[in-house]
Amino acid sequence: MLKEKELSYLNGFAGLLFIVLIGGAGGYLISLQSTVPLIAGIIACAIALVLLTGLTIVQPNQAHVLTFFGRYLGVIRKSGFYLSVPFSTRKAVSLRVRNFNSAKLKVNDVNGNPIEIATVVVFSVVDSAAALFEVDEYETFVEIQSETALRHVASKYAYDQPDGTGFSLRANTEEIALELTEELQKRLEIAGVKVIESRLTHLAYSTEIASAMLQRQQAEAIIAAREKIVDGAVTMVQMAIERLQSDNVVELDDERKAAMINNLLVAVVADRSAQPVINTSSLY
């Protein structure tokens, strides 16, 4: 695996001045129209032309990877104007931080439920030589590997855990994002890419089961609410009976106590307001 290495270079302005001096001296020698000075002038001009091919400008947050007739020479990362190896091929690689937004993927979670999921990946190139020479197109490589890693991570967990136990894609977004980042870093290390962050941008049940899952969630919410209402109603009835008995307001036998419990539970648990019924006779 190729690793990035710094290439030796000269200041471009000093190099340009040297080229101008050599070219000017060569032109002067050629103008003398003498055999020896003519040859020296031609050589000087040829050297100046060769050195001109080594001038390069590196923009901020860019790296220039140099190859010389198929041989990897090194990288210039520092922005500026430089004189490097003549006749070398220079390819610019951006070192800026970039985003990749994946498309909405349809994946089956660990329970086999089809879900739609998407992610955003924040990355940057840290090894320009690996980015150019270890993979064909590192940007396409990042896109494909990001979607592959997202499918792999999403298939390991359930969309939701109704009982609240275990990991789920909906409830543990931070943990899922961290695992996805680690998975991507392993896959993209060969391309010289550093994954800064990855986050889920879309998570939902697939359209064919969305309505059924919504009904299930609504039913679970209703059951949970009913459980709390019943627990509260039982506590309230128990407190009411204990209060009546402790204050000697009324003597309640088992049958009257059961009737009162029934009436109080109906009044508290019912969805609608209780309609009182006035009893003008005794219970018996």
C-alpha cells in the first residue's frame, strides 16, 4: 500500500528568477552568432524550458501528487508556488472536509421488517497517495462503502424495541452513529480517507408496512396508558375506602364495599364522565 511522503521542492519565485536568468543568458549567447557561444546558448535555453515544466501552484487545502514517467515521487501539501521535478505529472487532490448524503435505502432489520434508512457521512482525505493509487475513484469508493456499511449496521438491530430492552435503531441513534463511523473507517482506511462523523438522516418503516406498524404503536401506547390509569384508580379506591373506615363515616360490609369499589373504578377508568344514578331505596 502506497503511503504519502513529502517531496523536496524549491521556492517557485526563486526558481522562476533562475529560469529567467538562464534563458536571458542563453538568448544573449545565441545573439553573438559564434559557434561555441551558440551551442552554450541553445543548451541554456533548453534547460530553461525544461525547468519551466517543473513550476506548480498548490492551492490551500490541496495536495499535488507527483509521478515521473509512471513512478510515484511524492506529495506537495503546503500551499504556494514551487519548482519541483520537471516533466512530472501532477494531480491535485482536495483535502477539504466534504459531505456525502446517501440515498434512502430499503433494508430489512434484524426482525425482517423492511425499513427505509439514509445517512450523511463527513469525511476528508488524509493520504492523497492512497486516495489516488489504491482505489480507482476514491469519491465513488466512499459512496459505495458508505451504503454497504449502512446496510450492514442496520440489519444488525431492530427498528424499535417495544419493551425498551436492547439496542434499536430508533432509540439508540448515538450508539448506532458511533458504530457506523467505526465501520466506515475500517472500510475507507485503504483509500486514505478519514471519517469525521456519520449520522442517520432518515429512518422509517417502509411504505408497505408503515400503516400496520403505526397501528401497533398506537395499540401499545393505549395499553401503556390504560395500565397507568388502572394503577391510579386502584390506589384511589383503596385510599377512599381506608379514609371512610378510619373516620367512621360509614360501616361497609363486604357486599357494600364491593359495590363501592365497582362504582369508583367505573367512574375513574371510564373514558366518558360518569352518569350518577340516585338510589332511593336500600341496597338490599
